[in-house]
Amino acid sequence: MARVWRMIAQRLAFGVVTLFVVSIIIFGATELLPGDFAQAVLGQAATAESVAAIRRELNLDLPVYIRYFDWLGGVVQGDFGTSLAQRGRPVSDMILSRLGNTFFLAIYAAAMAVPLALTLGILVALWRNSLFDRIANSTALSAISFPEFFVAYILIFVLAQAGYFPSMARMPAGADLGEKLYRAFLPALTLTLVVTAHMMRMTRAAIINLLSSPYIEMARLKGMRPSRVIVHHALPNAIAPIANVVAINLAYLITGVVVVEVVFVYPGLGQLMVDSVSRRDIPVVQAIALIFAAAYVLLNLLADVISTLSNPRLLYRD
Amino acid sequence: MSTQDVLLSIRDLKIEGKSGDDWLPIVNGVDLTLHRGEVLGLIGESGAGKSTIGLAAMGFARDGCRISGGTIDFDGIDLRRASREQLRRLHGKRIAYVAQSAAASFNPAHRLMEQYCEAPVRHGVMSRSEAERDAVDLYRKIRLPDPEGIGFRYPHQVSGGQLQRAMTAMAMSCRPDLIIFDEPTTALDVTTQIEVLAAIRDIVEQFGTAAIYITHDLAVVAQMADRIKILLRGDEIEEADTREMLAAPKHDYTRSLWAVRAFQRPEQPAPKGAPVVSLRNVSASYGKVPVLDNISFDIHPRRTVAVVGESGSGKSTAARVITGLLPPTRGEVLFEGDALPPDYRKRTREQLRNAQMIYQMADTALNPKLPIRRIIGRPAQMYLGLNGRALTERIRELLHLIELEPDEYIDRLPSELSGGQKQRIGIARALAAEPRFIICDEVTSALDQIVAEGILRLLDRLQGAFDLAYMFITHDLATVRAIADDVVVMQKGRVVEQGPKPEMFAPPHEPYTELLLSSVPEMDPDWLSRLLEERRHKDLPQGAEK
Amino acid sequence: MGTLIVLFWIAVALGVAIAAAWGFRALAAALTRGELHRALRDAPLTASFGMMVILIYLVIALLAPVIAPFPERMVVGSQFMPWSSVNWLGTDALGRDMFSRMVYGTRNTVGIAFATTLLAFLIGSVLGLLAATVGGLLDQGLSRLVDVLMAIPSLIFALLLLTIFGTSILTLILVIAVIDSTRVFRLARAVGEGVVVMDYIEAARLRGEGLVYLITREILPNVTAPLVAEFGLRFCFVFLSISALSFLGLGIQPPTADWGSMVRENATLITFGDVTPLLPAGAIALLTVAVNFVVDWQLYRASGLKE
């Protein structure tokens, strides 16, 4: 077992290093900007004073590595600097309330999508090449091909027009959970539909790959019931591939959140990011990019750890 | 034997396999009768349909295959008409299966004991604790080390030969009436194979179980089977009692299978002059793992040095050192007396040209997207500067040499050739460089015996015609007997013994050479019994494993 | 009731699509010979539907000025005019002809996505094959770099880079191409690696062949099939990414006619029960579906019968 903990510690360390490098990229990308950063942000019409003010604020006169470690030091303590667009407002203030909303939406969608996709994926794999499989496959392929906003607007057109659900997912302060679930239903459903298709196809591929292994044939030839072959022989070996499929798709969900939040005017990080990009509010964009990247890295890390723990080859070795 | 004793009766069995949108026949009307307690050997080369028939005897067809005709009667039950549920109740309980690769056929997620107990408990034959006691008992009978503890290991913690024995024990767990052995020793080294063969034979005899033993190796089946049935491309060639079949094969095809073993090239005169290639105290390692330890041998012109050893012996690594793919950590490789640069990238074109290589898998050795013309032509163009008409002439000449009709083959792709033809193209490519020395890496082990023999004869002829020196890497002692002048025996990265062939095949031997030589199955039904008896007396190691 | 009507129209659309795909397959098979003929004849309906759609888009993109009744940027009436015999799909938020902009959008949106994919492929496959063939430090370095770049979700990374470099078509193409080339790199390297371990490559190396010969003559012919299929998938991905960015107002900028931005500009109509803004979104979806169908078929063919 000690070996496993060491492996997991290694993965964690690797995750931390990745995040560190990602933070360098996210911070360093601004250095790629040709010419003067403050000038570029404010545009040609900016006055000399405002340019100077930004330069002071961002300590642009200091060498880049000092500014980076200043920034990183702040980030570790939850301080992402101040916004450029809303002068003087701390970025962490702007992010904090929206962070919760985005996570709420992502978890909401994941809670619907993961069980649905895994069930469908396994069923389709079992009944492969049946009519059900073909239809499910073509439908999933189409769903993958739809841009998120298309799915979102179709849902609005069908469900919101008829008055079942609100098309604007504004979150009033103090709303209880039921209210929140109701208001966020359409954005969550959009994400679910898009992610489920991907996840189902990948689950199907993973399971079919597994079912062609000789040890599955062996289990059949030992006269085991089909249900036992699946549950006892296939599933324990399917944990790793399925964990990977789920991680990849939850990570994909993070990207999807941005567009969906904009469509439904949902007060989350994605919408803030889009607004900040058009205002070129770089500290905010950096902060949100780092949060999304961190979530992405952590998800993959988690899948890695689960795969390790589910593999007896790695657990028991002499 | 009376008809009452018939356990399995297959009549006019037809099986088809899916190819594109069409179903093509794999087995065309085979009959098979098996009595209780009898072992039937099914023999055939690749594509003969023997595994498919083995599975059909269980009423099972793999994905992409279907049983399209005939009857399969197992102890009064029509397996083609039986419901899935009926079949399920038979499988594992009354008919069991032992697969070719135990490593892949054991579920990696469960311990051996768990998998052993599954069939007896689920089929309601024994309780879990009874099954566990029974497992230890069988593990002991089958001479697995640590019979009490081995069941609590995961498959990856157990070696290949032991896994194959554990799988045989598992098949026996419900004391079935019939076990199908599907090439159970094909993936194993010879010294390991002995143990598995002995274990299978013991246990089958002890419980009086009927078995179908599928293999491509005649000598192996001679040890195991009471009767032998020979198949060729889905048709039965002949069937007879083992001794009768070995003594007097009736059919031409069967006789040709026997004759393969008869090829032996005449003894060559003693080497004269300097060796073409010499290894001097070569050691090498992959990363930190040492794989070659201080090996030295010479290869003379017009002579064939066979480098023999089991997997992991370092024989292929020696080839990689000679070609410069793996620079040695110590020692050097000499070509006609001069040291070669250790890394192939540092070698001159002339040095590269003089040492060519022929690979084991012709499928991966020929670029599937290039026509034969390009494959053979490129070395001639590169090294000898041939172009245009002269190049085409040379390619045609080379195709003649390897006995392929130039007009027919010159513009084909490798996928349009048979296995033996591909290997011939590999030979032509090596010849095109007009080398002094060729490394043949297991060139016949992926081929059926008759095809392999053709390749050996061709190589022999070419050696005489072009004064070539061969280094022949192989694990198969029959091949060594057929073509070697000198033999180098390797084990775990060292040279155990070397010398001219006649000396090597005559006693006294080093213990490992002795083990290796004595482990090669012979075409004598009593060979295995005799060998085991001898070993028990001499107290020789019971196998290379552990 | 509304739902029923929608379901009815979906059923009609499906019926028409199936009939058209069937007809297209028959026509295509009749016009071809040999290998291609066999492939087309045996193609599933989804694939022939895909090919038909791609062909139609291609024609529209090439002949846009001929097909469109009005110029791309001309204001032809007041805003949000309903569908009529003059303005077939009505007008947009600025009073431009919706149908004409849809037609020009084919050229702009698809063209830009295609150019981006091409660039991503050039970068990714050259570096990927190089890494696989040369190995060693180059491979290690490039692979670690790609690992880290891929640790940032692509849309988020694109947003970050667009903030810094601003939004112009050229930066858009470069940014998306670079981000997407990491995925191509991964695949090209993996496929390349599968080929590089083959004995025929070893034989070529031992023959003394140079790097360029190895890659272009020995490796490339063996990796084109998976790379072409991947091209289709990457195109879909790039196309959707660019459309998403345009929809967010950060991609292709007005007044260039582009489907993603058209949805955004006219989205308000949806809340009034007007489907017009869904049409450009549907046009995006239709092409992606089509490409995916064809790729799926090709992958299935390539994998032979291995399920």
C-alpha cells in the first residue's frame, strides 16, 4: 500500500507543478503583448495620466518575475489584485459570489448527466449494433455537433415559450434551493444534453473495448449469467476508463458553462469572464482562467487517483 | 468402444465467418466423435479452423462467426438447439475451456481463488469453503508452488506457466466431462511447456476427463492425445489413433507435415580465414537493467551461427548491438577485423550495407503502403546507385532469386502477398544491399511449418550462392538442427555454451543446454513419460521457472 | 400544442432528410466507378446525408455572390422585418437581408474555420510526427509543453489570449489554430509512434535513410488515414469554438456576416417566438452533424470489422 500512497503523492505533486506552470502561462501571456501593456488596454485615445496610473497600479516598471511572484503570492492568499474596468474593486470580490453560482450550475448538470450518460452508455454497449444502439448513436452524434447556444435556444423556444421554465436564470438573493433548482433548470438541462452525448459515446467505447477481452469470454464460457459477467467481471475493470470519461466530460462542462451562462444571463464566472474579455479587464480574466484551469487539473488528477486505486496491478505487486 | 460411451458427437459441422458484408466458410462439414475419458488432438496450421471447432463443441461462436450447419450432440443434448440458459448451465460445469493465453484470460481484478470458486459455487456444485479446500488440493496435484497461498494472489503476481496450470485446475473445478484445451502451451517457452504438459496430462488422466486438445505442434499432441485429427483450411484431412498416425500417416498433407522435420543441411567444411563479424566481451543494458553480460562469439563467412535461448535470454539484444541500435556499455563489435562504431548513426554507408537484417514478423517488416518495387529497389538504388532500367532489371533478378514471378509481383503491395511470400520479400530486400552478413531474427517462427521449411531451404541456397554469413536467432531447436553450423546457447544475458553443432548436440552438455535440449518435444508418444521419469531420477531442475 | 407542432416538423424534416440522402446515394453511386462506387453504394444513409450536406455548403460558399439577392452589408429595410417575398428570411437588427447574410455566412464562417483547422493541422502534425520520429529530448520537451497547454481548457485559453491580442480575424485564426494544434500534436505523435516502432522503420533507419525521407516516404503514407479522419473531427471542434466565440461577441467581428454573431445579434427575437435567429445556429449544427456522420463512417471503415 505504501507504494500506492507514494504514487498518489507523485500524481498530486505533478498536479501542483502543472498548476504552477499554468499560472506562469496565464500570467506570462500578457507579456507577449507587443508594445506597452497599459497603452494597449486603454487604447490610443487614453490620456498620459491614465496610462501612467495603470502602469503604477500594475507595477509595470518592475521586472516580470517580481511581478509574477507578487501576483502568485496574492493568489495563494485569495487576492487576485484589483479590477481595471471597475477601478479599485478587488477581483476576489467580483469573483466570489459568482464562483458559487457556477459551481452550483456545474454540479446540477453533472448530477443529471453522469448517471444518465453512464446508464445509457452501458446499455448501448450491451445491445451494440441493435436498432436502439444505432438510434442512440446517431442522436448522440447529432447532439455533439450542436453548438451549446443552439441547444439552449431550442430549449428556450420549446420550454420557456410555453411558460414551463424561466428563460432568464437570474438568481434573486436569498432564494431557497427549490427556487434555485427551478430557475437554473434550463441552463443545467442544456449542459446535460451536450455533455451526456459525449459521455455516452465514450462510455460505450470503453465498455465495448473491455467486453472484447479474453477474460470476459472466459467468464461466459464458465457459464456465468450475463448480469454477473457485467457486474462482477467487466465493471471492476471499467472503473478506470469510466473515471477518465467522467473527468474529461466534467472538464468539458466547465467550457460549456461559459456560453450557457451568457445565453441564460446566469450570474456566474463565465459571464463575468466574457464581459471582462470585451472590457480587456486582464486581472479578472487571469483570475477566472486560473480557477477554471485549476478545476480542470484537479478533475483529471482525481480520475488518475481513482484509476490507480482501482487497479490491482498497481495495488499489489511483489 | 460402444456407442453408449460417446460423449460428444459432431456431424457435418459448418461454420462461417463475417468478412465485410459476406459470410465466408471457415469450417466446411467436419465430423467429430469423442468418447468418455478420451483425448482427441486437433491439429492444423493457422486458418485451419481448429479453435473455431473447439468453441463450437461448447455450442459457442465468437462475434463475427456463426455455426451455419450440422449437429452438435453433447451427451444427448443438441447444443445447436439448446437455449442460452441450457448452454450456460453446461459451460464451466460439464464442459470447460482452457484458453491460449492464461495471462489475458484471467480477470486482472480478482484473485485466483475467487475465479476458481466462481464456477463450482455459481453452478451449485460446492459451497465456497468446499471449493477453496478443493482448489488447494488441485493446486497441489498440479504441482504449483505454495498451493495454500497461491490462490490469494492476483493473476499479474503469478508467472505464465503457473497461470496456465492454475487455469487447468480452474477448468477442472466442477469435474467436467469435457475440457477444451485451446493451444494452452503455445505462448510458453519450451522448458516451461514441459511442466504444463505434464500437469494437464496428469490431471486429465486422474479424473478420466475427456478432452479436445488443439495445437499446431505435432510433437506436443503426440504426448497428449489418444487420437489425432488433422485439419486443413476447414476440412478434415485424416484421423487415426496417435501411434498409428505417427507410424503411418496416410495423406500427403500429413506426410508433408512430418517431412518438415527431416530437412537438414549438409555439414559445412570447417571455417577458414577471419570471421566476418565478431562480438568481443559485449555487455549492454536497457537503462539500468543489464541485458547482456560479457558475451563473445564469431561468425564466419558461409557459415550459420544459431543463437538459441528462451524469451529474455538476450538473443535479440545481441542483434541490436551488432546493428548499432543499442550501443553496448562495454566491449565492441568487429566487422572483418575492424571495430564498428557502436551507434548505427555513426556508421558509414558501406558498413550499413554489409550487415542486413531479416525480421520475424514480415507483416511489420514491410511498409504496407509501398509496392514491392520500392521496397526491394530502395537499397539497390541507395547503396549501388542503380536507377531506371538497371534498377528494374535488378529488382526482377532479385524476385527470381526468391522464386517469385517478377511480372506478377513487382507492383503488388505487401497486403497482396501470403505470409511466406512476404518473408521472401524481406529476404530480397536484404539481398538487394549485397551484404556480407545477414541477421535472421526468428524468421520462421511466425510461419506454418511447410512454409517455414521453404524459407530455410531458400536461405541455405542463397548462402552458398553469395558467400553469406548468417546469424540465426531462434528459440526453436528443430530450426537449429536444420540449419546451424555453430550454436550459441544464451540464458539470462550470458552465453552458456557455444561450439560447432555436432558437438553441441552430443553430450556432455552444460546443465541449461541439457534442460533446453531435453525439453523439446519429440514425435514419440512415450517421450514425455520417459523424460519425466528420467528427470525424477536425475533430480534435474523441473523447469526454468522460479 | 406547440410541442406537437414542433414534433411534427421534426418528423417531416427527418423524412425529407432520409429521402434526400437515399436519392443522393443512388445518384453518387451511379456517377462513379470502381472502388469509389462500391464505397458509396455501401455507405450508410447518415454518411450519404453528410456528404450531400457538405457538397451543398461548398456550392453555396463558392457561389455566394450569385445566390444571395442582396450584398452582404447592405441595409435593405427597417430592423427585424418579417419573412416576405423580397426578404425571404426578413431583416436583422440593422435592417440587413437575413437570407443574404446567411449565404455569405457560409463563406465566412466555414472558410475561416477551414483555414484555422488547416493551420492547426500543419503545426500539430509536423511537430507530432517529428517528435515521434526523432524521440529523445525533442519529444520530451514538446510533449511536456503540450501537456501543460492542454491543462487549460481550450475555450478559456482562447478567451485569455483574445483579451491580450484583441479580436481580429487573423488573431482569431492564429489563436485557435495554436490551441487546437496541441490536440493534433497528441494524435499525430501517438499514431506516428505506432508506426515508428514498426520493423520497416527500423530497417529504413539501419539502411541510413535521412529524417526527411523517413517522415515523408515511410511514415506519412501510413498515418494519412487516421489524420484525415481527425481532420474532420478537428474541423467540427474548431468550427464550434469559433462559432461560440463569435456568439460571445469575441470572434468574427461585425459587419462580417457570420452565423455565430448573427444568432447573438438577433437573439431577442426568440423570446417573441420567432425562429429566425435559430436558423444560423441550425446551419452550424447541420454542417457539424454532416461532417461527423462522414467521419464516423470513415472511422468505421478504417477499423474494419473490429467492432
